[in-house]
Amino acid sequence: MIFRPAIPTRKESIIMISLRRFMPLVVVFSLAACGDTASKGKPVHSEPAVENSTQDSRPVQNVFFEAGGFAPFVMSDTDNRPSGFGIDLVNAIGDKQGFRTNYIPHPFTGMLEDLGKGADIAVAAITVTDERKAMVDFTNPHFDTSMALIVPEDSPITSIGDVKGKNIAVVVGTVGEPGLAKLQGGKGIITRTPSVWAATREVMRKNVDGAFADAGPLNYYANTYKEQKLRVISDGSSAKNHYALAVTKGKTELLNKLNQGLEQIKADGTYDKIYQKWFPTDQGKPTPAPAK
């Protein structure tokens, strides 16, 4: 299933506030949070939570998922029913480790801080950082990605270095924001948006020259909206961002279960099937992290 957020009209203004943060201090896990409009701007609710099974004797693990969405990692419909790569991943791990999941929508902002208060697992496009390690425990990485640029197919931009002097969209509060500023070196315009989808949408509208974000969602949007004729330029020189599940600090037994389950689904091919479901093309596909 390919999730296609609706493209709003050009009259819609760019929301200049961050709905998510990748880093708890200066930058965000991307993710995470992301208030990605891939959720079509649906309101955030603390209820209802969504269980993946209603007739199951296995113990329940409450899981926070990013209510705003970050396609294709975590998304939700109007009833806050979650879907996406991360959701399938957690469900598969639960199947291997003997627990079922009860999903609770939560905005990315404050998600990690609230672990232990109603849920012990958080799923989103959560980047592992040293700052966050002081707050929560992380599983082994389940996905690696690097920064990239999405531009119109006919754009003269051919490399990441070409952002100097250009108007480039970026998600406010993410690791991409300071990265773009460094690349531009003060020469160019930075258009800040609340999500990767909002940034990509500005490229589609021709309001900016490109958008700078994690390669994973950019490739997803380029492949999903082929009629928009978008091109993704990867930054091979940038450090990898590692996505992982966040766990309440000190929940060692749960952390071990999640890591063991991750290894199991990678060993039996389940991970690959989930990956192909959400990233069906080989072109520019992100590199999944190996089980460790």
C-alpha cells in the first residue's frame, strides 16, 4: 500500500512552527516527530489507543506513536489508527517475543520525556543522539539514512553543494537545519517548515529550489508522486542518522526483548518483507541497519 498525502492548494501558507523535534536541545530524531502532514493535518488526540488485536491472551505493551506522522515510518488515519514501516516492525517484533501492542498517539514533542508515563516504547523516525541517550534507552538501530536534497527533475542543482545561493526548505528543529546552514555558509535562503512533507510540498509548488531532509522520506515522496517529476540527490559525505525504538530508561528486560525480536525478524526475512512493502523501489533506497 502506498500512502499518498493530499497536495493542498498553493493558498495554504507554510506553518512556521515546529510540530516535532529531532534533538532535545538544538535539533531533533527527526522524527520522529515530524508532524508530517502525511497525516493530512489530522488533530492529535491522546485517545483512542489502538490495539493490534482484541482477542489475544499475550501481555500488552503500550506504545507511543507519533500522532503527526512521518511517512512512511509512522502514519495515522482520522481515527488515529497507526500504519507504516515502524508500526509493522514493532508488531513483528511482538509476534516473535510474545507480546501484543496497544498504540497510543502522542505528539513527537515530549514523547521521549513521557516514556514511562503510560507507555514504555516509542516508535517514530527517532534518531539516536547522545542527548537522548541520557533520557531514554534505545534498541539497536533498525534503519540508517543520511541527508539528501529533493529538487524538480529539471533543476540545475546536481549536488548537495549547489544549495549556496538557493532557497531551500528544511524542517525546523531537525538535524537538517544546522546542516543546511553550514552548507549554505550564509549564502542563500532557508525556508523553515514543520515537516518533511511540508518541505517537499513547497518543492512541488515551485516555491523553493529544493528541500533538505533525511533520504528515507524524500525517496518515499519522489517515488509516490512520480507525476511531480522530482529527483533526490543523496549526500554521500554526510554521517548516517540511525533510527531506533526508544524505551523507558532502565527497562532492561523489555529492551532485550526488542533487540532479540529485531534480530529474529532480520534473520527469518520478515524485516526484508516489511522493508519492501514500504520501500518498493531500489532507486535511491535507504540502507537498513544490520542487526547488532
